[in-house]
Amino acid sequence: MKNTKAEIVQEKGRTPLIFIEVDSTSKESETVVFYGHFDKQPWFTGWREGLGPTTPVIEGDKLYGRGVVDDGYAIFGAVLAVKTLQELSIPHPRCIIFIEGDEESGR
């Protein structure tokens, strides 16, 4: 993306967060915030042998892996939305993309 600043912020003992700021291409002074998280539901035991929450497996026509649908797409959706606006030369406000790592981790 054009005119973008990104950083990973992490305090000691905490999970990281991804902070992305994209400058406005519009005359308006508004800001849009995209929020999401990349952590997964608390881990538990009981998965069948060879399966796990962060190990996706395709068997036949089925995908197994609990973490694949737990908001892990948020950063991709936000970045793709802004990038598409830029590629189509559609003005957009300042965008903040805030993706954190402890929404469900309990830390």
C-alpha cells in the first residue's frame, strides 16, 4: 500500500499487536479504524491424532483446523480494502489498522 507506516508493538509479557497507518488520499479529515485479532480460542485437549487448533489438515473435501475461522482474516480484509481503493484511484480517509493478539488469549 502507498503512504503506509507499520509496526509491531509488544510489551514485555504481552502478546504483540500490529499497527498500520495509511495516509488519507481524500480532502476530508476523517479517520477509519479497522480492528481485528489474530489469536485463537483457548487451546484444549481432545483433538483426534494428527489434528490441532493451528495445524490445518485437508481430508477428502473437508478442512480441519479450528483456528482457520477465528478472525485470522481481519488483517487481510483491511489491507485488501485499502489497497483496492488505491489501485482504483478512489480517495480514502486516513486508515488505522489495529490487529491485536490477546483478544481471547486471556493475557
